Amino acid sequence: MQNNDQRRFMNTRVLILIVLLLTVIILIFSNFGQNHSTVVYDCRLSEISPDYPIEVKEECRRLRLEMWLKEQEDARRKTII
């Protein structure tokens, strides 16, 4: 009986050790504690939403201007051809 009890005790210790090692390995490779969140803003709402930061509104305006200028350039090319 004592031999079986010792074996169970040893198996339990080995199992706990394996679980702890796997936990540590998972935490190391998962970049635990780092914040990788990304906030995405919809530029269609940037002018009317008071919750958007000013930097986001300015960037949306710049992007809209670039898109408008590209559309104007494409329309000009179509009329030339």
C-alpha cells in the first residue's frame, strides 16, 4: 500500500510541475501584461461626434481632402482623354 501511495504522490507532484511549467511558457509567449488594443474611428462621424479627439478630426479632414483631390485629378484625366 505504501508503494502505491508514494507513486500517486509522485505522479501528483509531476503533474503539478508540468502544469506550472506550461503556465509559465504560455505567459511568456503570450506577452502577458502588454496592452495591444487598437482604437478605430469612423471618419464619417468625426465632424458630428463630440467624443472624437481633435487629432482624429484633423486626420480625418486631411484624409478626406486627399481623397477629394485624387477624385478631382481622376476626373480631370478622364476629360483630357
